[in-house]
Amino acid sequence: MGQPRQTTGLSSGAADAGEQAPLHHAALYALALGTFAVGTEGFMIAALLPMISRSVAVSIAAAGQLVTVFALVYALSSPLLTALTAAMPRRRLLMLSLGAFAASNIAAALAPGYWSLAAARVLLALSAGLYVPNANALASALAAPHHRGRALAIVNGGITVAIAIGVPLGAIVGAEFGWRATFVGVALLSVAALAVLAALLPRELAANAPAGLRERLAVIAAPGAFPALLTTTLWAVAAYTVYTYISPYLSAAANLASGQIGLVLMVYGISALAGVTLGGIGVDRVGSRNVQAIALPVMALAFFGLTAIGVLRGPGAIAAIVGAVVVWGISAWSFFPAQQNRLIGVAGPANTPVILSLNASFMYLGFALGAVLGSLVFNTVGVVWIGLAGALSLGAAMAMSRFAWGRQAN
């Protein structure tokens, strides 16, 4: 943990010209293919909960804890394992973690029961939690300082594309061929990403090691950093209270079948992609604070609308749900680039990889808590009330965001 950071080493003295180094686009897109595989697996399971619950003979709420297991293990293990493996060459660690991720997907596909599937989800979280922060660290090393933001956007864009394309395709594949086929598909995607990484990642590059625990704690201690990160957690709680149980909600509120649910998730994914784009434009034009001041309450209204539609169940329920899902996708993911920009402002450009890695851990912690909250709502008052629970969580996120901005200003 206390080891000095590795320096970036390029053959033929290229390191001395790092400021003028061009973006290694091929390598960055190879890293993004890996994050696409990780994002697809991490988000697709919500659409598969009813199928999984029937297959392994547990309730939908119990199946939902597979989401909690993955998110909680990711949040807690990622910073620890990243620090413990800081001395390993980045290229080798990326290859090993993505290979383990592929193998864990096969283990999930072959799991005979609930507990073996939960164990596979633990392995998936451990390997994903190693891959993503190290991919970000390598992306930062592959780019000159004035291109690092763009490099990080390319690598993390794999997760956004996974939400827009990978998740709905996984839902459709699951509806046609069963939930096990989706894990096989992600395993094949991971193997493809592994082959591309092997071919395109520069062998001569020794990237900076990701930050150790001491450096991460120092960044958290920066004025306004901790409450800003807690804003991410509360936003994620709200998002996963709803997202984890969106499939049974759509079945209950609109009688949608599995294939139709996949189409709704595709609408959500496209809206999320639009939201990331609009959020980035909004940050450039009006600033992060104003984007968040709009995105969070609009997202809360969309969630409240989902509950209202589920309770009333009028003749236009499907159209109303799709409209709410579009608003949800745009508002939720327009918050994300604004939050990343805000955190970079808190930590400073030199600590960008560290603060964004911390943001991922705080986000996955929120995902885990959101899945638990969604399960409680599902079991006590019914699935249609997940929207209201999500809206209340967003109220807490808005309050924390306002407090964090005040701390940042001081």
C-alpha cells in the first residue's frame, strides 16, 4: 500500500515526450470492449430475475440478492485488491482479471442452484472490480495529460454502451434461449475482448499503478469530496431500488412478457446514452451544479410516475411507462457526467483516476443498498411501490448534493 507509484515507461525514450504523445485509440477501444463486457454482465441480471427465480426455485426477492452480492463485493473488494496488486504489471493484471471474468461467467451459466450462482457472482465481482480501475489507470497512462479526460471517457463509455445495447440484447437472448445463455454470451464477449487486448495493448508500456489505500483516503479527505461521493451512493440507491426489480414491475403494471421487457430496457438504454450525451453538453454550457439541479428532481418525478402508473393501471399504462422510462434514462445518466466533472473539480486533475475509481466504489455500494431496499419494498408493500422508494432516495441525494456543494464552495 505504501509502495511508490510505478512510472510510465515507453521504449526509445518516448516517456520523455509524454506531453506530446497521441492517444492510443486502438488500445483504448480494446479496454472499452472489456468494460462493455463487464457492464453487460453487471446490469443485465435485473431483466433475468423472474427466469432465474423459477429456475433455481427461490423468490424473486431472493434472486434480487444476486444483484446485492455482486455490487457489495465489487464496492468493497475493488479498492483493496487494486492496492494489493499494485506491483503487478498492468497489462498482465488486465489479462488475468478479464480471463477470470470470462471463466466466472461460465461458472454462472453452469451453476446448478442458487448458492452456486451466488458464488459465481462473487467471482464475477472480484474480477470486474480488478479490471475496471486498472483499465482506467492504463487509459490515463496511454494519454498525454491534456488527453486523459478523453481517454477515460472512451474506456468508461463501454459501460454506457453496455446499458444501451448489451443489457437489452441480453434480456432478449434470455427470453429466447434461457438465462444461462446470457452468461455464455458474456463469456464469449469477454474472450473476444481478451484476444483484442492481447493484440493491441502495448507490451512496452509500464503504466502507473493505481492508487493505494493511503492515496485514496487522502483524496476522500479533500474538502467536499466525501459528501459528493455520498451523493453518488444515494443516487445509485435510488437507481437500483427501481432497476433491480424493473422486470417484475413491468410484468405487474403492464403484463409485459420477457421479450417485451427487453424492448423496454432497450428504450431505457438508448435514453441513457442520450442522457450521457446531453449531460456532457449541459456541463459545458451551464456547469455541473445546474445539470444536477435539473437531473435529480426530474429523475425523482419519473420514479414517482412509475408508482402512480402501477397503482392506477389505466388503459394507457404501457405508453405512460415507456414515457417515464425515457425520462428516467435521460435524467439518471445526464447526472453522471456532471457528477464526474464535479468530482474531478474537487480532487484536482492529477487525482482524476483516483476520484473516478472511488466514485465507482461508492456507486456500487449504492447499487447494493438499492437492491436491498427494493427487496424490502417488494416483500412488504408490493413491487409497484419501488418507484416511490426510489424517489424518496433521490430526495436524500438532492439534500446531500446541496450540502456537498456548500462544503466545496467553502
